[in-house]
Amino acid sequence: MLTVNYDKLGLRAGHHLLDLGCGFGRHAFEASRRGAKVTACDMALPELVDVRSTFAAMVIDGELDDSIHATQVAGDATKLPFDDDAFDRIIASEVLEHIPSDIDALGELTRVLKPGGMLAATVPTFLPERICWAINSDYHAPASVGGHVRIYTRDELRAKMVGVGLHPVDAHNTHGLHSPYWWLKCAVGIDNNEHPLVKKYHDLLTWEIVEQPAVLRFAGKVLDPVLGKSTVIYAQKPATLADAVTARVDAASGTPGD
């Protein structure tokens, strides 16, 4: 289940892509299928081990050519272990809401992104997230260790991107069917996976992801704009000083993509 739209990201074969906070690798795997040279980065070593194993299995199964470049790196988002201008494209999916010093993380992402490169950052959408926080305090920090530390508005995240030198160009919501599932989880207990309604809804989401039935695809498109669980913002690093000035003027006039 992908959150980022690769066409909006402009990912091409041969691009160097950083998947920050890769988790178990869903975005990294799709980027590799598209011919990108992928670096999957996370602080959690078990996830990186799983990602490496899955990449190896994909090569054995013939899903990926063995010439595909994929590496796994343990790293802190606020102190990335990469050179300046190292990546053509970056994905930071459901990461920034966990980081107290999100400005530092955005600054690092901007540093390692090539001039003209594109970043896709995804965070929980304001309204669905606000409802989760209101229903159950165990959903977020401090009760949830390592959990969400803030609720973003789209304007807030765009402003922070502009502040580190990025130019937001597009945005959308996605995963509209998933918000009610998390409200339900918050209502019955975050760890209560055996509740019959939670199990039924989980089965529905599994059906959506695996089978992609037309009725659920349609429902998702209807719900995404208002109830999408995730907001995705695409932002470009200006290629030249002139581009940077233009981006600043656009930001000041409120013209960045919605």
C-alpha cells in the first residue's frame, strides 16, 4: 500500500532515491521495481534486516534484476549520514510527526537532496489525526513511546518546507478508508486487535490492498479529500538561486500547489 504518488514525485529509472524512515520497505520496493537506485534508511535495525531480506527474495524470485542497486543504512533523520546533494528524489513517509526537531530533519533532507530534486513528505492529516488524539491519549506521545508528537496542518508543513529552502508544488490526501479504522482502534483500545469490529475492518482493508476491488477504489477516491489518513506534500529544491528567489515569492503570495 503506497502513500506517495510516484508520478507526482517524478521518479525515473536511474534516479537515486532515499526512503527515510523506510519501515518494512513498501516505498523502497516499488521504487526499485521502477528502476531507481534505492537507499532505505531507518533507525530501527530489525526493519532494515527485513528490508534487506525482502530485496534479496525479490531478486531470487525474478521480481527485480540483480543489477538493481539497493542499500540499507541506519541513520538519524536529524543527522543524516549522507553527502550534500546525494539524492534525486526523497520519500519521508509518516516520519516527521515522530520527530521533536522536525525543522532539523527537514533541513537535513534539503541538504542531501540535489538541486532540482523532489521530496515527498507524508504526515497524518489534521482532522483524522485530531480525532484520534481526542479519543485516546495512548495513541500519541508521551503515552506512546516514540509516537506522534504533533498534529500538522498542511499549511504548517508547507511553511516549514519553505523555511528550509524547499518549494512546495503539489499536495493531496490519501487512504480515506483508513481513518475510521484508527478511530475504531482508539475507541476500543489501541492494542485490542481481537475486537470483532477491529478484525472485520482489518479484513476490509486487507481486501482493499490485496484485491483492489472497484467499489473500494471508488470509495477511497470519494473519502480521500475529506477523510484521507495521510497528507502528502511534494516539494522541490530550487535548481538555481533565481529559482530559489522565485519560490520565495510564490510562497509569500500563497501560490504553492494545494
